[in-house]
Amino acid sequence: MSKRISIGPFTRINGLWHLKVEVENYKISDAWSIGTNFRGLEIILMGRDPRDAPYLTQRICGICSSTHALTSSFALEKAFNLEITPNGALLKNLIFACDLLQSHLRHFYFFVIPDYVNLPRVNPLTPSLVFSDRLPQGEKSRLLKNYESSMEITQRLHEMLVIFGGKAPHNHGILVGGATVPPDADKVRMFQSMLSQVESFVEEGLLPDLEALSSAYPEYYEWGKGYENLLTFGMFPDPHNPGELLYPPGIIKKGEKGPFQEKRVNEQARYAFYQDKEPLKPREGRTTPLFEKGQPYSWIKAPRYGEEVFETGPLARQVLRGKYKGGTGAMDRIYARGLECHEVVKEMDKWLGDLEPEGPVFTEYEVPARGEGEGFLDAMRGGLMHSVKIRNHRIEHYQIITPSAWNCSPRDNNDRRGPLEEALVGTPLEDLENPVEIGRIARSFDVCGSCAVHMVDLKGIELMPGRKLI
């Protein structure tokens, strides 16, 4: 028996995305990850003042905006040959960490939990899928209580971000040269008070909930494995050692660790709606849309590390640093993300203590006539790259490669599936009319379609028989 299931738009993710799978004898035999809209932020940046980039690139996405500001400023500081102050680096890290935590918590409670736990049926939020709960009633009651409490905690994290960032999302606190808001005793004390609330929730709510969920669904440690290649660009610039990262970059290929080499990163577009089909490195990349029928099926390009397919995200960071000893299945991704929340909360407490209330937060500079820079940093969902060329004090070239472009890519020029596509292949489906397994594995990547795509055309989307909305 053969059946094709088409899910679009895919719900409970960030942005717009579409997924198709081929099913043979109740097991997924093939998959297609489809980015359905074109953004073109890179084109918008052409000819602008370079200092606009950290602000404008934040508009790519509201859930992870600060990381675009951080990586953009990192690339421009390289282009300007600029070192920022320890205070400036600490404040950038604190702003980004707030965003990382609110994103991770929202992913677990709002995106993951409804895939495994039947929530109360309240219109208009009644779940479209119903399945048997495995969690004991006591654990389920606690989890649902924390589901509601997480809304307050993620709001608190945005309030913390606002202390040093001015607003959320799309903060004004991160810019080229450092930060905008000097720390004083009142701001630090207010931030610390709210950080304590977040830490308590992570330790007393998230970690027990994570343990309960993973114990109830152990098969998802085996389901959702892909190529088992992991990649991280590194995260959190070291405030006291310019050029160093507190979370180091690296790769893991079939269980073997290795160094990350920036020059090996490229993008391929044989199956994407772009003019340039040959592999191009970031400094050579172009964003020239070309909608055509035939092989292309996604607005997402296919980033590759050399000729290999790699996934990126919290799992890569935790495994590379020896903090997580598990595998590469769907539940491993979820579990590693939760562990990272606990780790980052502890780091934030240290950074807050390192701030110098009277120390400078910004380094003065002049925009050079010419310059080039690339920023490789991890965002919430994994490796993020911003590449910039400046000519006559203006942006001449800009390219962005996002984590969800890595994870949700279509096939590459060698016909190899993207990481998420590969992770779905081999998954057994119990009920073809209620394919909950697809959503569970796909959402383990914390898909952000807004970040991944480089025009919504509904006529260009083939809605197959059996189309589901899950």
C-alpha cells in the first residue's frame, strides 16, 4: 500500500512551511521539506548604511530576532576591524540569552507538548488530533499547570530583555560596536530578581516535565534519526577574549568530533527557486529568485558543509561539549534543548556578576569605505551566518544562512535529502488518518520557516489527496 500525505500549512512552528511524505506499508519512505514564501531581506539591504543591518535583519523573525542582530553586528565588527568592550559583549550575550530561553521554553510547552499530551478542549484552540495519553494523571496535571506558567515565564524573559534591549522583539540594545544601555545597580538588581524566577521554573518545572515526557515516549530516541552529522558554529562570544567563543564551534561526523572550517560552508539550489544552481560560498552567494516548474520545490536553499549534509541546533552544541551523551533521535533534540536552558540560566548569572556598572558599553568607530566580514554564530536553532561586503561606505553584498535552512533544506545538487527529510524516512505511522508521528519528529527540529526562506504562491503548492493539518 502506497500513500502520499501532504501537510500544509504546517502548524505550531514559526512561519510558513509545507511538508509531504510518501508512505509505503505504514512507514515513511520519502519526504519533501517545502519553504513556501520568499522574504528577500538580503536584497532590501543592498545600498544601505551597514549600521542598518543589525536592525533590519531582526525583522526576519520575531521569535529569534536578537540573534540576527548579534550575528550581523559580529560580521560588521570583523569588517570594521573593531573590538568591543567586555561590558558590550556581556550585554549582547545577556540579551541573546533571554531570547534563547524564551524560544526554547515556548518550543517545549507550545510546540512539543501538544504533540504528546491531549490538552483541554477549549474553542477555538481545540486540538485537531487526539491520541492516547501515556503520562500518569499526576504528571499530566503538573505538566499542564507548567504549560500555563510558562507563558508568564516567557513574558518575564522578554521583560528582562527590555531592561538592556529597549524593546522585544526587535531590540535596540545590540548594535555594531557594543550595546546601547549602560548597566546600573537598579537594572542589574531587577534583572537578577527575574532571572531567579526563570531559574526556579527551569529546575522545578521544565526539567521534571522533560524527564516525564521522554520516559513516556522512549521510541522517539530511535525515531527521527537522520545522517547523524552535527554542526555548530559556536555560541556566546567571550567578553574577555575577543575572537573566542564560550561555546566552541565544531562538527561531529558519524560520532567523530572535528574542527569547524568556515571555508567549507556553501549553499546549493538545484531544488530551490533561485537562478544560481551551482554551489556557492557565502561571499559569492546571490538571492535571485526564479520560480519555475520542474525539479525545484522549495524557497529554502540547501546549505552544505563541503559535500556533506549536517543538522544543527542545541543537540550539536551539547554533544560537542560533552554535556549530552545520547543519540540523534527526535527526543534527543528535545532533551538537549531543555538541558541547554538550565546551562544558559547559570551562565547568565555569571555574566550579570561580571558587568562593570561604570564601564563603557560602546566603542566609537568610523564606517570604512571598504570592508568584508562574516559572522558565524549559533542561534537558538543552530548555526547562523551573516556575510557582508562594504563598498563606498554602503552595503554592496549581503548573505544569510540560517539554522532552519540547514535543517529544513530540500535535496541538494547530489540529490541527498535535507536533515529533516532524512529524519522522517523510516518512521512507522500507526494511523494514516492521524499521523501524529510526522509532527513529533518534524517539530523536534524547532522549525522556523520565517528564517529559512530566502511570495506565497498557493497555485504553486500541490495539495495532495490526504492533505492533513497537524
